Amino acid sequence: MIKLRENVTSSTQYVAGILSPTLPNGRGTIIEYVVMETLKDCRKEEFNFRWDLTSMKYGKINVKSSSRHKGNVNSSWQFKKTSTSYDPDNYICVGLDSEFKTIHRVWIIPGNAKIVKSHGISITDSTEGRKKALEYEVDPIPYNNVYKNMDITSFPEFCNTNVHNFEQYQSIMKDVQHGYSPSDIIDEYGDEGYNEYLMRVNESKSQKCFNLHNGSIGVFPAERSFVTYHVDVFMEINESTFPIYNYAGKYMGYIHKGSFIRPKVTPLKRSSDISVVIWATQSLTRKYGKVSVDDLKKETGVEDIEPILKRCMMRGDIIRRSNNEYEWISQFNIDFD
């Protein structure tokens, strides 16, 4: 089930052009392009296709990449596959250093070779271990040169990805989904961070939307509507519906089919939720010294509680003691309404 969910997420990011270069699917895609650029005679198949590349010389290719894993005795490269996965004409296995920054070894291994097991291909980084795969090893230098000089944002899977600010982009996107206003986001990331985010949204191939209450802008893939987060909050941006801002960037309202509509009043329930969570956090901190997210959900009945805690942290009212525990430290009660 987890595997399926990861694949769905990766497919969504692939469609949007924001596949993460730091996660396994993103790294694997980058190495596929490295192999394609190095061999010169390859065609790349669709994302999550049965095989990765089709080559005039090597036929159907599955590209496998692995960082060097430390073992009890010797390090090794583990090129994993499932017993039911497609057996190509050849596997091209790319072995990188432990930080995934440099390509050290490359092997081109026939799909029916004895070294290919049901769980994948394992090559130990020792004289004896490398000897078993020596007949399949090729010069890694051309592959590493391509890897070092590659601009991944030129590829469709990464065309909307700012490599250095990808995590920030995702973080701001989640804040928008949770109802944060542009001013809230600017408070945390600064004008430059928010402007970089807006640039990426503008360049995205996905459908744009905006928050009816505060004008914050986001994107969502066609197969998963943004409004699933807040049915009464987000609206798609199109030729007849779009947000309006004044000269200072303040959200004024939106145009809908030729009519100007002022911002809707933020739902009272959300304001009520914030007040309840703040009160419970203060109360449980005084009683126990700290409070967990699970305890707050039980105490308040509010499920979407993490964004409220994050907003409190932005204002300096609470600190996080662990991944799941918080402590109220402010001496004052803050009104969020």
C-alpha cells in the first residue's frame, strides 16, 4: 500500500514537472537521463513504464542506480527489483558514492545473466566482489562527466523544479493548501522566498487556483483537485475567474464572469479551531510541561492541527520538543482572529 501511494505521488509530480531530485524516483530518473545522454542511441520511455530506455545497441534497458552502502566487512551496491518486474534485454547498473554525488562504477548486464537474482543485483565493493561482475563493467568516466554537467531542469520531469529551493516550494505549497495567507508565508519565508514560489507556480503546467478568502495562489494536478482540501475555499484560475491585487500586492477580491467580488469572510469554524487549539496547548503545557499532537486532537476534536501549531511556532508562542510534542512558551494569549 505504501509503495502504491509513493508511485501515485511520484506520477503526480512527474505530470507537474516537479519530481524531487532528492527522492528515489527522482534520483532514478536523473540516472536514466545520464545513461541516455551517454549512449546517444536511446529513447526514453514513459514514467513508470515496464522498461526505462530503448536502445539500438542494447535493446530494452532497465536502468538501476545505487549509492554505496556500508556493510560489516565491505561496502556494496544494491540494485533492487521485484521478482515480478519486467526482465529487459539489459540492465545498466550505475554505482555511486554514499552521497549520490559521483558515479564510481557502471555495469551493462544481460537480463538473463546469472548475476541477476529475483531480488535484484548485488555487487560487493571488494576485489573478489567486483571480479564477479568484471565482464560486465564499462568505463564510468563518460557517465560521470554527463552527470556532473547535467542541467536537470531541462528535462520535463524537473522543468518546474528549482533544485536548491524544491523543499521550500513544497513547504509553501502545503501552507497554501492549509489556508495560509500571502502575508503569513512572507513572514516565514520572506518576499524573495514567496516570489520564487510564485515564479514556479506561474511556470507550472498544472492548473492554478487561489484562496477565495486571502488570495494565496497554488497549483494542483488535474486528477486531484485542490479543493479537496477546503471545498469552500479554493477556486480555479481561468479566463473568467482570477484574483485581483492592489499596487501594494494586497488581495482585494476576484473577478468571476465579469463581476468583481470582494473577499469572502474566513469561515468562523477555522477561527474557532485556532482558539481552541491555543487554549488546549496552554492548558496542557501548564499541567504536563509539554503536549503531543495526539493529545491535542483528543482534547479539541480538531484533526487538521499541525498547521495551527506551525503558525504558533512562526509567532514564537510554542516550541517543538520532538517530532510529536510541543510546549507553549509565550506569556501572552495571542488573538489570531
